[in-house]
Amino acid sequence: MGKLMSKVKGKWKAEKDSCKTLFVTGEAKWAKILKPDDYGKFSVNVYIDEDNENYEVLEGMMDSIDNFADDENIKGELADFIKEDDDGKKFFTCKLPQTDFDGKPNRIQIFDASATDVTEDWDKLIGNGSKIVVKIYVKPYAGLGLIGLTAQLYAIQILDLVEYESDGGFTAVKTAIKDEDKEEAKPKRRSRKAKTEEVAEDEIPF
């Protein structure tokens, strides 16, 4: 992969060749797509398993940043990009700041199952368990005592929507997925211990 990062004004910056744009299929959880979260970021947790075609790619990028940190003697703890929840299911989080460095609003493109751009008309909340594809930009980072990967979210396609509805108090969930269409549960596998520290994200130009 070559040199992953270079030091600029005392800080490590990712080299363009070390970053990847990926389209990852998975299940959504805690999606904040229409409105940013309490930290001013759009975000979604994407659940994947080890059979996912991008799982090996992401793990390979983690191995590369780990080796690079050793070679360059970068001090810091390796933060897992793919984490594991209390049920043993694996996921990663992708985010996009509400505004860019110039203060202009960012917006996530939204596509339906037929790949039609519905960004202007989409007003549904994406419930947990919705099947999605996310377009993410993955890059290495080093700083704040951590080294690892971060993913910025630029677009989302909703393949099967589990629509989340709120009545202002209790909540109800309705699903467009038939029971017979659901995949059988995957067996639990071992994973490295997840770390939950927040990492500052830079603007990524496209």
C-alpha cells in the first residue's frame, strides 16, 4: 500500500493512496441520516459479518496501519474499527459532520432500492435492522493517543426498510421485510476488544 501517512506541521496526515472508497452492504442501527446527532454529525452503525466482501478489506487496512505505526514508531493504542456489541455481532460506525470546514452544510445522498436518488423527497426514519448499502471513505489516522481507521459517510442506499415511527412517547416499528426473506443468524465469532474513543475527522475532498 506504500506510505500510509506523512507528518505535516507535526501531525500525521493520511496519504491519498492509503484511503479507500467502499460500498458496504449491511444492516443499519441507530441511523441519524436526516438530522445530525447530539455531536453535530450524521451517523449510522453498519452491521456486517465475516462473509461480507469488504470485511477482509477493512481488516487488511487495520493490519497495515498497525504495521505502519510499528515501523514509524508512532505511539498510540490501536483502536478497533470493526467492533463487537454485547451480543457478539460486528459493526462499524461511519459519520459525516453537519458542516464542512467552511461552515457549509453537508448532506448525505439517499437512494432507494432501485438506485434512484430520493434525497430531496426522503422523509422516513431508518429503523434498526434495515438493509442498506453505504458509500464510505476510509482513511488511517494517528493522534490523541490512538491509531486506526475512520470512515466518513457520503451516501446510503436503502434496500429493505424497517421504518421507525415515533408518536412522541412510546415508539412503534413496522417492517417491510418478510420473515421468510430474513437470513439465518450468523454464529458468533471472536473479535478484538472494541474501543469507543471519539476521533476527530477531517474533511475529505471528492
